[in-house]
Amino acid sequence: HQPKPGHEWAIEPAPLYDAPYYLGSKKLDGKVALITGGDSGIGRSVAVLFAREGADVAIVYLAEDKDAKETKSAVEKEGGRCVLVKADVSDRDHCRNAVAQIVKEFGRIDVLVNNAAFQIHSSDFGELTEEHFDTTLKTNLYGYFHMAQEAVPHMKPGSAIINTGSVTGIDGSKQLVDYSMTKGGIHAFTRALSGSLIGKGIRVNAVAPGPVWTPLNPSDKEAEDVSKFGADTPMKRPAQPEELAPAYVFLASPQCSSYITGEILPVVGGY
Ligand code: NAD
């Protein structure tokens, strides 16, 4: 049932089929991955697992230099090269310069992981300030858009974009109204962009985590109900960041997911 030689596809399949899938293979061998917010939490565990699967990693980060340096040495321990680029994803010029610096270093981008996000819990909708709202939208929506638009010209057929969405983008969270709004937007962005880039052979998917134990969430000191975090999932606990990372490898690797695009993959403990 193979098409005859010279068959014209509506969209040419990307040249992905040279490496059969088998467990234990380096599923991202020779790939270059750009991970925003790759210095902490989920992004950091993705950076380390990508390196273990054979990728070189560029980390775009804003917070502590110390965290970034620690992540770089963890990536290098796995055998991957790692560059750190300090940039604010909500700023278009920062995104442009970050991508230029990474392309100068590695020559191209095979996987873009849009993951950096801003979140503040608020028990009262009326308390959300306009400044807070702006920062949430600019980081979580503009940031993903800017990075994708800057990176795509450097991505070849067979490349992948993975956006970190959230279960709040599906169900909404009453304490995270603005954040939920951006995460729903990220899911729609994922579906729309997958259609837009399909002719270029670039797949676009999202991972939608449930509760994950990372610095994004209130610490013991800040929240009285921290022990309840994740308790409403059927597994009755939050995920560790390392439990998210394999989903990103799956969506990044053509060996695993060459026929999957425009999907939102929930990793939510059965929620
Ligand atoms: P985290 O705080 O460990 O990581 C967030 C990262 O984003 C940090 O490295 C931070 O420096 C970076 N960042 C924030 N604003 C930035 C900006 N303007 N420019 C560049 N970098 C910036 O948190 P995490 O939980 O690992 O979050 C990673 C992703 O997972 C986010 O998209 C978040 O919305 C999503 N998520 C998290 C949870 C959870 O429970 N932790 C649940 C669902 C979705």
C-alpha cells in the first residue's frame, strides 16, 4: 500500500523515518533544543532529560544566575552542550537577540519549548491589578508568540514546538483567573499554529500539567493549605517535575510522535 514513486503528497512528509523507534535509544540525538524557563522546575527537568536523550540545550531564563549555572552543569553531566541566555520573553527585542545568540552558537533550532510563565495566586478577582494582568499576559502569551515567531525561520522540517499549557487552561482556576485565561490561549495558539506550520514540517503540541511541585507554587511559608496541593487529583499528590519531562521527549522526538500535531497532552495524575 505504499504510494508509487513520484506520488505527490498534499503535504510532503518530513524526512523522519530513518531512525526506527526502540526503547533506550537516544531519541533526540544531535538535536538543538531551546527551552524558556529552563533553569527551574519543569523546564529544568526537561533540559536534563533532553540532554540524556542526546540533545544540546539552550536555556533562556530571567531569574537567578545560580539556578541557571546549576542547570547548565546538570545538562553537561548528561553529555549535552548547554548555553545560557538571560532574556525577558515578554520583550520582543530580548527574544530576537536570544534566538540570534543561540543560532550563532548551534546553527539552528530543532525543538522550541515555550515554558517560561508568570503566576500569582489571588483569592479575590477584584484584587487583580492591571499591572499584574499585563505581566501575566505579556509573559505567558506574548512570550510564547515572540519566541515562536523568532525561532521558526531557523527550524527545518522535522522540528517541533512544545508549549507548556496547564490544566487551568481547560478547567480554569478561581485563584488564577488571569493565568487560566493565558493557558487557555496557549492551547488555542498550539492548535492554530500547528495548522499554520504543518506545511513547513514543524509539529506544534502542548503539554498541560496538573499540579507540579515547583517554585511557581506557594511555599510552606506563603500558603497555609500547601499540604492540600494536588490533593484533588485522583493520585492525591502533585507531580514531581521529572514526571513531566518524558512527555516533552515524546512530543519532541520524531521517532515517537511524527504523526502528532496540534494536540494538548494532559499530564495530570488522572484528574
Ligand atoms: P518555575 O517557577 O520553576 O519556572 C518558571 C520559569 O519561568 C522560571 O525559570 C522563570 O525564571 C521563568 N520566567 C518567568 N518569567 C520570565 C520571563 N519574563 N522571561 C524569561 N523567563 C521567565 O515554574 P514551573 O512550575 O516549572 O513552570 C513551568 C511551566 O509549567 C509554566 O508554563 C507554568 O505555567 C506551567 N505549569 C506549572 C504547573 C505547576 O503546578 N507548577 C502547573 C501547570 C502548568
